[in-house]
Amino acid sequence: MPLTLHSAGQYCKKIRGRIHYFGWDKQETLRKYYERVSALHSGTSQTAALLPNKLTLENLCNLYLDHQLGRINRMLTGWVQYFSQGYPAQAYRQVNWYTRDRLTTHLCRRSQRPYRPPNGATYYEQLARLGLTYLKTQPRRTL
């Protein structure tokens, strides 16, 4: 397997001197890794690899949102390592709530036509689909 399990519980790979995290679920992380492997090893921008042939307003908005979620996820990964000492469940809940609240507020206020999740979906579900990483506690390892 090309990915290693980090001490924080996420699968990662060190490429070109940087550690790239791909998530918690083994199958999902492999899929993400294989989608991005050529862009990561060549050093090109991931957003350039995601650009479609036809650039539309919807694609530009989604690229911006993908970029922002990537920045937030990197920050949350650092917070996982900071808060992982002791009993982090309450801190994780507070960080998840605050992140979800701020992103929802941003999406609703970013234009004259606020963002709305698809019918039948909540903001929590839609932000998870868009790629927001929610902090969750890992089961304690017994000796």
C-alpha cells in the first residue's frame, strides 16, 4: 500500500518534502490518492489539474470552495494533533460546531443568491460531501 498510517489515525504520504493527508477510511483514502498522484508527484497545482476544459461561473465558485475547504482541513488536522491529549471529545464537538456554523454563514452570505444544499440534505451532510473533515475521537487502544 502506498500510504502509511499516521499517529493521528489518518493515512498520509510524504511527497516532495510535505506530508499529504488523505483521510481516515482506507478505501476512500486510496481513491483520493490515486486521483491526485500525478499532480502531487509532478509538483503542479491541484486546482490546475481540476480545471475543466470549459470554465464556468459554477466551476469557479466550486474551485474557490474546494480551496477554502482544503485550507480549513489542513488547519483542523493540526488541531487534531493539539487536542488529542486527554479526553478530546468535547473540544472536537466545539470545533466541529464552530467550523460548521462559520462555513454555513459564509455560504449564505457570499452573494446575493445564498448557497442552499440540495433538497433533503442538511448543511452538515452537504459540507461533508463537499469535503469538510469533521473531527472525531478514535477508540482508545488497550494494551
